[in-house]
Amino acid sequence: MVKMDVIATKQLELAYDDKSVVDNLNLSIAKGKITSLIGPNGCGKSTILKAAGRILKPKSGWVYLNGSDIQKLPTQEVAKDMSILPQTPAAPPGLTVWELVSYGRFPRRRRRSKLTAEDKDIITWALAKTRLLESAAAVVDNLSGGQRQRVWIAMAIAQQTDLILLDEPTTYLDMAYQLEVLELLEKLNRERKCTIAMVLHDLNLAARFSDCLIAVRNGKIVAEGTAEEIMVPEVLSDTFEIDAEIVRDPRTGKPACISYHLREERTGL
Amino acid sequence: MSGQSKIIYSYHRRKTYQNRGIIAALAGALVLAALISLSVGYSSLTFADVIRIITGSGSDNEILVLFSFRLPRIVLSIMVGMGLSAAGCLLQGVTGNALADTGILGINAGAGLTVVLYVLFFGTGSMLAVFTLPVAALTGALGAALLIYLLIRKKTGVISPFSIIMTGIAVQAGLSALMTLLVVKLDDTQYAFVSSWQVGSIWGANWHFVLALMPWLCILLAVIMSKVRVLDVLVLGKETATALGVKIQNEQKNLLFFAVALAGTCVSVSGSISFVGLMAPHIARRLVGPRHHVMLPVCIMTGALLVLVSDTIARVIIQPSSLPTGVVVSIIGAPYLIYLLTAQQKYHERN
């Protein structure tokens, strides 16, 4: 029996065509927590997230959502439990912010054609949370990269699911917006008990906002645990091949990597 | 509903009114174009004449010209325009490629090939052809679609829009060549029939063809109108659509089937008309934006208008003979395709 994590994988094997990316992966994402996958480019972290979100079908093995095999669940039902923000989503030209965010209600109103007053209030709530109310009537492709990213986040939260998967939600964002997005996710986690699982590039942000970090390299889990357990020179060396200097962030009290060198064997390259 | 919701919603309500205005304008344009189309041709009638004949006081000869020759041709043009533009809209939505069109992808050519084969074996004379020809064309269209599918199929089930277009163009070229090869085998009457079919003459301009096409068109259009919301989500891309709970592969297959069926049946009566499925969705998107519940009806009406106007031009431009409708559509469509290509390039450069 698989333990009741929101997401759990068992002997998961993932591949693109015949190129194996992940093999025999057993990973779990705890309910009610913020979990971040970290690792170097091409380590398979995005691929794992795609499999968790049933976007990529496993070559073998299983992904369980709340204890049930995700491949056997009706995809429409899954969409009521889990929303996903892909890495580079694209909106068709001419679509307004409000219209795009309203698609977040799609899983719950397939048969009905009209949005209910409740749907509209949820969309407005999602726009307010992402500070997009003023831009509600703007056309998505006219927005800046940062605003566009917030529109997609608004759509994902308008889905009102207990689990949100995000693939690098802070890419394209400047520093203030990065914090804003992560603080929003933190708030959703605290207030609505949303489970958040994401791929993050920035180690310090991952350490600051995550309850659990999973370090991935070559499709395998190098280590998992709290920021304090993962943000140590040994783990970062194994994961990123770097020699890192870790301090406590004086404001947040979380570990932060302030400087790093390449590990010795890589410097000669 | 909260106050903020109301403010945002009032903007979109204004947009809804605007969209209704556009639909009404298109309907008006269609009626006007139909009236003009009724009045022009070999035996020219004035507008007043047309109104007089419609209201029931025309001579037998006038009634014959209007109701037995011109009206079925106009109705067929409208129906074919509707079907082909809807097929184009579906293909563009499913493939995520703005250049998808049943003509370009070889689906029309597939239908054409079976039409030629049919003519080769059964001739053109029998009345039965009216009802069996759409079936033959549909088989050919499905065959072409299946061929494209088999060629681009990958184990992972991920189909890139680009490979669909490139493979489609290749299939189109191959099927056209095969068709040319077969044409050599035809006798004179068969040849005349096939060559006029290839350039897209609305050749079967009588009420039997309207009747043969009507049920197909009504059913298919009704089905795809029920899919508008799925289409909206599908154009967001594979990942987002999956995230929102759409069974991508099933929906894609169904929608492609509907597109092929629409194109196949329309092409069986109209001959190969390209570009309608390309132009109409674009014009519609320009007019009302990308949401299919408005875009699809506007696209269908635009397609109808395009074919009707082209057919009218085809009938009058070199009187007393007439150009094939497909040629006129292509004369309008080819520059539009070039314009689209350059616009797309500019868009990519900007982003």
C-alpha cells in the first residue's frame, strides 16, 4: 500500500522516445506542504513534474494522486484536484486576461456554458490575488513577461484545487515579482492548505519558501529534506558540482548560498 | 456578485454586444450578396425583378432561372463555404498551426482522388451519384487523413504542428500526381467532369445536391458547435489543456474526424476549393477574437460569404462563360496566404 501522500511515485521510469530520463524513481510530495524540486539543467526535474501532472505518460511505474493511479483516474476529475502551470504556456492572440483566467473554471463547468456568479467571483478573487484587476480587460499578448506569468498563475488558482504544480513559476519575472509570486503561493498554502509542488531554479528562494526540498541529479534523488538539511555544502556539491558557501539569511533565518566556486575537477575544463 | 466582478463583467458584456453586431452585419451581408448573386448572370435581372419574382409574380421562364438554376447554386455556395471554413477552423485549433487548411493538407486531394476513381468506374450519369459521391469523397478524405496520421505517428503520441503541415503538403502533392495519372485513363465526358471538379466548380447546382449535403452539414456543424469550449482550451497547448482536464488525444481525433468529414462532403459537390478554410478563421479571429463560441459562427458566416461572393464573381467576370469558383477563391486566397506568412514572421521576430 502506498502511503497517503498527495503525490507518490513508485518505480517510475520516464523517457522521451527512447531516451531514458528518469529510472526507478520513488518520490513523495507531502500534503499541505510546499515542496521544491531543485537540480541542474536537464536533471529531469521538469520531466518528473510533468509525469506527476499526467502530462507525460510514464514508460513504466506508477504515479499516485491521493493514493489512486493517476493514469486510471478520469483526467477531468484530476483537474478538480490538481492545477498545473507549465513552463512556457502560450495564449492565443487577442484573448483578454479575464477570458484566459476564466478557463480555470473549465474543469468544473464543462456541461454548463455560462459562468455562474460564483465562478465570476472566483475569477475576480484570482485576479485580485495576482494584482491583475486593472488589467482584466487587457489582451494577454500585449502584457509584459511578468504580467503574463501572473495571468497564468491566476488561471491556475482559479481552478481552486488543493494541489498546484508549477514548473519554474518565477522565470521571466524581475526580483520583486518573484517574491510576490512565491509569497502568494505561501499564502495559498497557509490559508487554503494548498499543497504546492514546484520546480525552482533559484536555490535561495527555494530554501526560503519550501518546507521540503528535493535535490535531483541525472534523474535520481540526491537528497530530500528541509532547507537546513539540503542547503549544505555536501548536498550542493553532489547535486550541482559546486563548492558553496552557506550562511543564514539575517532576515529570514533560512540558509542561503552567498557564494560558490566550481568544484575542483570542473575548473580545468 | 461583488462590485469588482460587475465592473469587469460590464466590459465583456460590451464586447458581447459588439460581437452580436458583427454577426448581424455578416448576416446582412450574406442576404445582400445572395440577392446580388440572384440578379446577375447570363440573363440579367434587376434587383426589383428579383424581389418581384420572389414575391410570386414572375414569368415561368424567370422562375425557372431563379429557382432552378441560380438559387440552388447560391445555397450550395453558402453551404460549402460553411463546411470548408468550419473544417479549417477545427484543423487550425487541433494542430495549433494557423496555416492548416484541408486544401493545403491534402484532405481535399484525397477526396478528389476517390471522386476520380468513382467516375472512372461508375461514370457521372446516374442519379445515384448525387448521394454516393459524398460517401466516396468522405472515404478519400479519411484515407488522406489516415495516411498523414500514419506518417507522423510517433510512439510517444506527441505530434508537432509543423510535421503535420509538412507531411500534409507532401501527401497533397502525391495524391494530386496520382490523380493526374488517372485522368489520362478517362474518356472525354469523364475528363470534362473531373477537370471541372479539380478547379472547384460548383458543378452540381441543383436541389438534389443541396438535399444530399444538408443532413451531413447540419449534423456536423451542430456537433462541433457543442465542442467550442473544448476547442478554446485545446488552443492553449497540450500541457495546459491536459491540466484543465481535456482528454487531448480523444478530442483531437474526434475533431479531426469532424474536420475531414466536413471537408470531404463539401468538396464532393463543390470540387476542390482551397483557401476558404485558411482565410475564414483568420478573418473571424480578427473580427471577434479567439473564443470559439463566437469565433466559429463568425468563421462559418465569413466562409459562406467568401464562397458566395467568389461564385458570383466567377459567374459574371467573363460572361457568357464562367470561371470555376475555386479559381476565384484562390485568386483571393493566395495573396492572403502570403500576407499571413509575412505577418506570422513579423510576429515571431517581435517575440
